[in-house]
Amino acid sequence: MLATGAEPERSVVQITTFSQQPDWAAPWRFESVRRSSGSGFVIRGKRILTNAHVLSWARQVLVRRYQDPRPFLARVVYMGHDCDLALLALEDESFFDNLDPLDLGDLPKVRSSVVTYGYPAGGEQISYTRGVVSRIEVQSYTHIGNRGFIAVQTDAAINPGNSGGPVIQDDKVVGVAFQGIPGLENTGFFIPPPVIQHFLQDVEDGEYHGFPQAGIRLSSLQNPDFRRYLGLPDNDQGARIDSLSPIPSTTAVLQKEDVLLQVGSYAVASDSTILYEGNRLHAGVAFSEVQHGQSLNLRVWRQGKELSVTLPMNVVRDDAAEGNQYQLPKYYIFGGLIFTPLNRDYLRAVGGSSPDTLGSELAYELFYRRQEKPETWRPEPIVLVGILSHSVNANFSIKGRALIQKVNGRRIEDLKGLIEAFESSSATYDVIQFVTQQSFDCLNHSAAVQATSEILKTYNIPSDRRL
């Protein structure tokens, strides 16, 4: 808690990062170093809380105190890319002298006033923006791209540079500013206390695991005739489970067509929502409250009977490729052919990041196959990125952006399998089958092996692989 008469802004810091992202279309390369800024604030334990997107790909992180020109060197200790939160520590802990940590408050009420603190781009002085909480709902978190959590909307403008700054109400932090919506004026979103608390509790054991997932999809169950058909009471409670992800701990407990009546202490309404601190939110919020490795008690309706079940909750990474990647891209080069795992960042690099913008078999493979055809889903689909020209591949007909089906008759499930298929070959030719129209092409194996080192040297590539 702030000391009597203390000013919150003294505990708000300016963060400057020098970052360098990889080039997903040429995965051994890096883009130029980019300077950017953000905000953060001091919390207990001599730590600074900010957004993960402020620190992503940072080579160096500098922080400045309120009205202090001196930069201090900081280091990232935890990154939660799914919830867009991160923690910094300082090399010189004297930075925290005479600074009061800010404490977390509760989820603010709709129509209540809040003040956003931060260092928006274009200025070196702290900025204060007062606004009103407009609504509370589940929003897609832009930083990860394929996860959604509670977000609070305010009419206090949140601009680049504000990211990571605290949103204050009654001298307590009720949010971390993190994103806006392009085209909407006087609208910003902040991460609320339940998400922040989950992140801070997660790292208490020295490791960040992330938010667990149940892997279920709910659909509304408001048709009175359908409810009577299922034998459900006419009380507007319960939503139907219309699909289950292939998570063993989930499929062992739940079944498709079960009706979910309650998650923990939250009753599930017929429109798939729960009442969460006075707000109607999607029931998925109840699943995101627990930590990795914990369990949830559920009530379900199955075949005319109400059942109580316990669902183990764990972090699921099978869909990680569908989100933005924050680790160095893997690749393999053989005979000048460049291979890499398919993911959202690769799609963005070649011109699209979603099914709507790309509209190709690559998007189907990444975003839909796991749900629609799980029996043919691959843990790590591999794509031919392109070709480094050399006489050994001069006649290769497919030049890139093609999914690999098989190599030498072996179905390719991941990059490791692709490498093994090439390196274990004793045939004269390596036969590569692509998903596109089941087309084939091939390389002379021994010639490709001999040419690879020459190709790497010619194109100044340090290694034929990164795994």
C-alpha cells in the first residue's frame, strides 16, 4: 500500500528497449535493431511489472525513474506471452530506494473512474489520462493472437508507450494498459487484477507455466424443445459441449453433447456465460482461474442425469503454432531447400496471418485441420520456405510455400522427422511429396549432401539447422 501522501506516479517507470526480431521467411537472419518504449510500475519484491509485448525480442532493456534522467539496466525474469505480462529485475537494486510498491486492487466496476499512468510515445514526461470503465468482457489478446482473457475497456486513450503502465483507482492498481483497437478513438483496454494475480501466483515457484485450458467448445442451449428433449429443467441453465480437443485428461472426463451446468462455483447459463463479479462473461473465464496442475469441480448433464466430475487442468501447447511465436524459428537446409515449421509468424511473413487474409491450404493446415480432421493432424507441419539457387536444385519445380507430405515414403510429422528422413536415406534420389495436388519432386541425394556446405558458405548462413 502507498504511504500516506505518496504519489503513484513515483512508482511508474519508463522502459526503453532495443529489440531484434528474426526474419521468418529467412529464419537464420534477423531484422535490424529497433528502439521502442513502454511503461511499467514497481511491485513488491523489487520487481517491475509491464507487458510482455514491451519486452519481446529485447536485446537490452533500460528503465528510468520518475523525473530521473539516469537509465538503469534491467533484465527480464518472467514472460507470460499468453497473458501479455512480464516481470523485470534491476541489476542495481538501489533503483528501488525510496520507491513504494503499488498494490493490486479489485476488478473495477463498470461506470467507475480510473486513471491511466504511463509514458506515451513522443514524450519523456509521464502522462495521466482519466477515463471511465465502459465494459468488461473476454477479448482476444493481440500479443499472443490465439488466446482470450478478461479485458476492461475504458475511454481513457491508451497509446503506444502507455503499454505496461498501471491503471489506478483509489491508489491501487486495477489494471495494466495493454492494447487498443485500430480505428476506434478514445478506446483502450487494460488487463484486470484476476489475470495479473494469476500471472504473479504462477511465477511464485520460479517458473511460468501459463493459463491452463479445458479444450471444450460450448454452444447455447436456449431452444425450449431441445432442452425438453434432453430432459433439462426449464431454468435457462446449462450450455452444450459441441466439441472436445484431443486432450486426454479432458476426454477421460467429459463427452461431446454433455451439458455443462457449473464450473467451480459458477453456474453456467444457457447462453454459455457465467455471472462474474456482476458481469456476464463467457464461461471460459471460470476455467482460466486455476493454475496449471490444479483441478476443477464440474457439474454436467448426461443422458438425463446430473453428474459431478473433476477435471484436471493443464497448459495445452498443441495449438501453439496458431499463436504468435516468441522463440527463434527452427529451420533445416538440405541441398539448398529451406524447411521450417508452419506457424502464424511464417504466414505473416509471406503475406497473411489468419484464414481470412491468407485463404490457402497453409491457413487450413494451421487453423482448421486439428478440429475438422484430427486423424490427419500433424504436431508440427513442415513447409518448404524457398530454395537457395544452386546447380543441384536447378530443376526443382516447386519453389516454396508448399506443405511437405512425405520424404522418401515417410510421413513428415515434425522437423526432426524430416531431418531423419533425409539423413537416413541410402537411395540415389530423395523423393519429396507435397500436399499440393499430391505433387512430387526429387533431389540427387549424394549431390545434395555434398552441395549443402557450399551453399551455406555462398549464402553466408552459419548452420544448416536450428532445432
